[in-house]
Amino acid sequence: MTLTKTLAAVLPTPGRLGYRFNLAGRTGLCVIAFWALIAVFGPLMSPYAPGEIVDWDYFSPMSGQFWLGTDYLGRDMLSRILMGARYTVGISLAAVAITVTAGVLLGMTAAVIGGWFDMVLSRLLDALNGIPSLLFGLVVVAAVGSSIPVLVLTLAAIYIPGAYRYARALAVNINTMDYVTVARARGETTFYLATREIFPNILGPVLADLGVRFIFIVLVLSGLSFLGLGVQPPNADWGGLVRENLEGMSLGAPAVIFPSVAIATLTISVNMFIDNLPVKIRDRSE
């Protein structure tokens, strides 16, 4: 048996899994995987330490020694971008995980319990949702101080109301289904109804919403860093790299352009993947 036939027999194919990816979805997924790998292994591949001054001439142009040039202090931009990926992707992933987890749990609980609990919780989160996201982040970070835990919790708090509203709307529809009514008549607990009856049926839309929240969080984090309230020097995420090199745009454009391109490629690829989520291939025997 040839190597090709062996791999075909072992590796799952889209048809075998029952899902089909289109070209845009595959492209977005590949870019997402690339940045995820960079966030994990990028600092190990950095040619220089991210905070090391490697060139006495600031804003050096792109060259064989410095592939993306140097920044306003003479630090290697490639190393800085590789390290910045860990902060941008890591903080955003942690924040969106907290956001979606809290929003889904609260939304399902409110849909199952209903009554005054649903009303009070919805009004409280609606009030929080009425505050502009960037303004809320600025106030909290300026008052408490900027640190990675503060950034993660602040970004999560900004988008929990939206995640709650979305999950609750899905859960309310599922809660009216006959199988949920039967489970409630059997005397099942709220935990059982939420985790066994409702959650499996809203998982797909929730995952799509997770991607959208991730894009928003990346952009707000970059905005906070651009204003000087994000990841603090000598570390920097991509938004911070744009901010600290912006004044030298005319001298060293790569130091501003490449972090901006990194932000754009990450957010656009996530959006491409969300818009082209794999579609279930219907079995003809069904």
C-alpha cells in the first residue's frame, strides 16, 4: 500500500466527518492556526530578546539582519511582534473564554428559572451593557492600574452582557421545546436542564458568537494599548507596538505597518472562519 493510500485510510476527510470547509473558511483557519502557533512558540524563535537593543541606529530599515527593521530604541521588530502575539492572542483568548462561559451559564440559568431572577439579572446586565466598551475599559484600567489580570477581567466584563443576551435568547427558544418540558415534568434539576437539554442545542451558535467576541476583544485591547493603558513596557502587544513607534512613521514605517498588519490578519481571518463555518453534509440515506 502506498503512503498516500495509508494516509487516506487513517486521516479523516471532510466527507467522512460530515462537514465541508469552503476555501475562505480553510484560509481563515490556516491564518488562525499560524498566529496560535506564533503565540505559543514565537518567543522561542525570536532572533533577539524582545527588549534587547540590537542596533544603535533607531528605525533601521528592513535588512538581512533585521527582517522587519528596528523600533524607536533600536530593538528588533520581528522579535517584538513575535512576543506581542503572545500578549494579544493570550489575553484575548482568556478574556473571551471568561466572557462566553459566564454569559452562557447566566443565560441558560435565567432562561430555565425565569421569573424575577431573569428580570433582575437582565436589567443589571443591560445597565452594564449601556456603557461604551472603550470608555469602561479606560475608566477601570486608569483607576485600578494596568496589569494582565486586570486587562483580562476588564475585557471579559465589557462583553459578558452581550454574551448573556445572546445565550439567553437561544436558551429561551430551546426551553419551550417538548423534550425540555418532559425533562422538567420528570423533576430534573435546573443544572440538568441547562447542561443536558439546552447547552448541546445552542453550542454551534455559541461557538460562532465566541469568534465574534474574540474579534471585539482584540480590537478593544489594541485600542487600550494604543492609548497607553494596555500591556505596559518593556512588554507590548501589537497595539502597544503601533503606539510606541507611531511618531517615527516617516522614518521607520515597518515598525508601525507590520503590527497593524498582524492585528488585521488575525481579526479578518477569524471573521472569515466564522462567516464560513463548516456546513453539515446531509447524508442521502437520511
